[in-house]
Amino acid sequence: MRASALIAFLFLSSAACRSGQPPAPTNPIPSRHPIVLITIDTLRADRLGSYGSTRGLTPSLDAFARGAARFTAAVSQVPLTLPSHATILTGLHPAHHLIRTNDGFRLAATVPTLAEQLKAAGYRTGAFIGGYPVRASSGLARGFDRYDDEFLRSPDATERSADEVLRSATAWIDAKGSQPFFAWIHLFDPHSPYAPPAPFAAAHRDTPYDGEVAYTDAAVGRFLDRLGQLGLSVAATIVIVADHGESLGEHGERTHGTFLYDATIRVPLLIKLPTVRPEPDTTYGRNTDGKTVGRTEAGRVVDVPVETADLAPTIAALAGTALTRSDGRSLLPLIGGAKGDPDRPAYAESYYQNVLLGWSPLRAVRTRQWKYIEAPRAELYDLEGDPHELQSRLNERAALATGLQRALTGLEAAARSKDDVHGAGANESVERLRSLGYASGSTAPAPAGRAIDPKDRVAVWAEIEDGIDLTARDPASAEHKFARALQLQPDNGLAMKYLADLRFRAGRLREAREEYRRAIAAGFRHPDAYVNLASIAEREGHFDEAREALNRAVELASSDADAWNRLGLLEARRNDVGAARRAFTRAIAVAGDRPEPYYNLGLIERRAGNETAAQTRLQEALTRDAAYAEAHYELATGYLLARQPERALEAYRAALASRPEYAEALFGAARAELDLGKNADARRDYERFVKIAPNEYRRQIAAAQAAIKRIKN
């Protein structure tokens, strides 16, 4: 197509296809069938043999591709885990689902999801999660009957292996019964840090990312074999897609999230429809034009641009329903053999550094041959002649670039909040995201016309990213990396904040306080910085200053349960029962699955003289964590004060079952046993208490020794 014709087409088609109208629904499908969606995190397309790799990493995926439709120009809308999955599971671009990074954003209850639509259509829905970024609290769980991310209840957990995820998914599918089901399976293994299990680690010692890919392929192969045993390899729709790729050092980017080159936004996409023919009286696989696409032609290759936003409307159509809103379009015509359009502009964006550092966002459109990246210094690449995107053609193809820019403008026209995207994440997410290589927080954006092009600060980000990676295992080297970033960009608030974190952990509180204040003055925003400032102030006895910092934290992130809980503890320490009660109640409202705020509220109610309310709150804490030793202990204390030694002893024993060396519970159990006349048991527990109690329990130790003497006599 000539450039002038392409420009006109792009401008008109972008406006037409993004009119805001939902796609026309397909005819109802009486014979509903199972649907399995597998998303593989951080999987580069060029690591699959079916996409040209000669490394031999993916025999299982390559075998699957031979019986599936293979899309060679599939584009992820965001090279970050949470926003990309939000697009896959809603069919919406980030401007409409409003999730721009992994931290500080949550899918709003008003955004319809594919799982909700399928559940309403009679499907049983299950999700099986491999990594922290798509935790249930992100909002993606809505519409799923089962959302298996229980492994994240461990405070340090960030991911689990593909085999663990697939075992859980297989058990759920095995018990499916006769109801059709939709299973989303999220495999996180190729994501950094790269640590493939044996024997893949030894086989790929110098390329651990490849080892993770090979391991994931083997796990998927075993799962596909199991589906075959269940008859689902022929009866189910199976979709396999990556949420994004991985740069692996290309363009100066170590992992992903910053740039929009094909290493991170071109993803493998394989779709296999059921291979059984539909019954004559069904409309399975019919598009709105009446053409049957009931079977996938084995090995069909679709080389026109498609988006990961297209998956939700495609799956909805296969289930005989339609999404109420979508930026994507059904892929069934392409699977059925329709030619498609090589000049369809597929959209991609990255606001990662815009949110974190205030740098310019990046937005792009990609056709089969061309990619235009909007930035302070825009870029244009000929993907056929320059697949690694090393030489921008912007100056010599200015007219083409203008047309693509207009197409991009058309795609953005319906965006509700293109510029106001800054969020502040919950404090509890910081460490888990850091362990996966992600930064957290936000920086106020630069004034219009002065935004930094991420290309011009790639060395700064490399130092920060290396520092994040080194923080846990080599804090001294991490500190050097953050200091180096500040040499390159002295006003980088994120680097200041990470320096402050290192000094805070090392107990260098005065230095940490000054660095946090510098970061805040530079425009950096994250509740974690204020929470740590509050901790420093509280240790120094400056309670008003600590209170001010915590109030700022909850202003930044009203859904940060940890900050609300800490504010409640501070108010309790200041003996402001009403303020403490309000803070703990707010923590419960935003994170009702956490036991700590219920426990703390129970203690506040006891302090206020409301023992019945205290017992209720403590029981609610135990409902959320049956092994919460402190909650059992406080319940027991209440029972003992109420002269109910039997119930008290039961609760003390429950506390000791969770924490066998819990000295206070031993002392309480002995008191209850003495009240019940169980002198031998009381003597045993008193003696054990005396043996393990720390020195600060001198008064209780003396009381226990006196009780032991009385029992002997």
C-alpha cells in the first residue's frame, strides 16, 4: 500500500474501530464447551521454535502450535504483568481499565470482566495464579468462583512454580462435573529473577532465562497431556499467550516495562479451537456473517497485527456471549481463514517510568511492517528490514510517521484519564515487588514540554534496576548503584528513596530520615516513605511527627491497610481510643482478609471496657488466621478475667499449639490449670515458663516459683 493511502486508512480506521460501541454478539451457542487460557509471563516470542528459534527450548509449545492458529504479529498493550493481564481479561486498553503499572492501581468494580461475563453465561470459572503482581487484591479476581493465590498468604511469597500452579488447575478441572468451565492459568517462571529448577539450571547455566522457558514448556507439555487424557485436547478451546516479553539487555533494558520494542511487546499467541465438529443444529463457531469457523485449520498462520485486547471478545464469542465493552475484536474470522488487514494499528504503551520517575510516557502503534513510538524524540521502524529496531526511519519517512501518529491519536481519543495516571501503592507490596525487580512509587510528572525521554536516561534506570536486584543479597553494592544513579541524575527521587530504605534497614536512622525528606522534596510519592519516616519519629519519641507522616501515607494510599493499621497502633500508644478505633476500622474496610486489624481493634475495645466487642473482634481475627497465637492468648485472658478457666485453658492451649515457646501463654495456662485443680499440669507449665521466660518477666518468674513451692507443699 502506498504511504498516502496507508495514512488515510489508519486515520479513518482508528476512529471507526474505537467508536466505543461493543462488538455485535455472536449467535448463542447451545453446546457450550470448556475454555482454557494459559498466560505465560515474560515469554519472548523468539524463544519458541514455532516463531523461528533454533534453541530447542519449546518442543511442547511447538507441537501445540502445529495444531493451532499461530499469530505472528500479536501485540501486548503494556509490557508489565498487571496492566497486561487486565487488558487480556477485560478486552480494554489501559486508558479504559485504568491500570498503568503493577503498583498503586486496582481494577475498579465498574470495569466489566470476561470472567463475570462467562459466569453469567453459566460457566464455572477458576483462576490459578503463579505470581504476586496478579494477586486477588488487584481486582482481577472478580467473576472467578475460585481464585487460587493462597500461596501469597505467606508474607514473603512472590511466586510459585508452573508445576504447582498446574497441579492446582488440574485438580479443579478434574472435578469439573458437567458444567462448562473457563480456567485461567498464570505461569510466572520466565519472569526475573531467573532460577530454573534442575535439570534445566545445569543445561542453561549461562542463559538462565532460557532455562526458565524450557522448564515452563515441559510443565505445559505435561498439562496438555493431562488435558488429552480427559478428552479436553479435542473438546476445549485452548489459548496460550504471553503477557509481554523480556529485553535481556536490548536497547539497554535488562528486563521489561520501560520500552516498546518488539522484544517486550511482540508476544506468542496460539489458539486451538475444539477439533470435534459441531452438531448440525448448533451455531457453534459461527460469526455474525454466518460463516462457520468451528475448527482450527492445523498450523494456520495469521501474520496481520492483533492485540492481546482481542482475546476477551474472542473467548466471549466462543462461549456464545459478548462483552458489554471492548477495545478488541473477535479473532474468529482470522482463525477461520479471513485475510485480515496488515495495516491495522495495534496499540502499546508504557507509563512505568512516567509514574515512577515523572519521565515521558511512551505510546506506540504497530502494523505488520511499521512501528511508530511517540516520545519526546519519536521513533519509526521498518520491522521487515530492521526487526531489531536499531535504525529509526523517522526523518526519511516523515509522511508515514505523521499518518501513524494520527492513528495513535485516534486510538487515544476515547481515553478517560490519559494524563492523570499517577497512583500510590500499598506499603505491603513494596518488598514483594522489589524481589521481582519492580520499583514502586510515583514522581510528579515534569511540566509539559520538559518531560525526559526514557531513552536519554537508560543508564540511570540501569543503575536503579541493578540496585533493586542487589538490595537483598548485597546492600553495600546496592547503595553504590543508587548513589551512581544520583550522580547521573541528581534529582532522582526514586533513587533517593531506595538509598533511604537501605539506611533505614541498617539502622542508620538519621541518614535515612534526611534521604526520605530529600526524596519527598524531589516529588517522589509512596506511602512506604512516610511509614518509615513515622517509624523513625516514633522511635525518637516524636509522636506528633509520626502521626503527621502516617496521615500523609493514608492520604496517598487510602487502600493501604498496613498504613492504617500502623496509624491505629500509634493512636493507641497516644491513648486516643477513638482515633485508634477509626484507624483499625478503616484497615478492616480496605483489607478485610487480614487478621491484624481485627486483633488490634479487639484490644482497643477491651481498653475501652467493651469486653463483648473485644471478644468478637478477636474471634474475627482467628476466623482469618486460626493459628494467630496472640489472638488465642488475648481471648484466653478475657475468659480468665470472666472466671471461665475451662475456656481460658482451651484458648491458651491453642496459642501454645501455634507457638510452643510462647511464655505468656504458658504462664496463663498454668494459672487456669491451678484454678481447675490440675496441680500437676500447673506445676509442669510453671516450671517450663521459668525455664524459657526472658529476664524482663522477673515478676512473673517470681510468681511462678512461688506457685511451684505451694504446689509441692
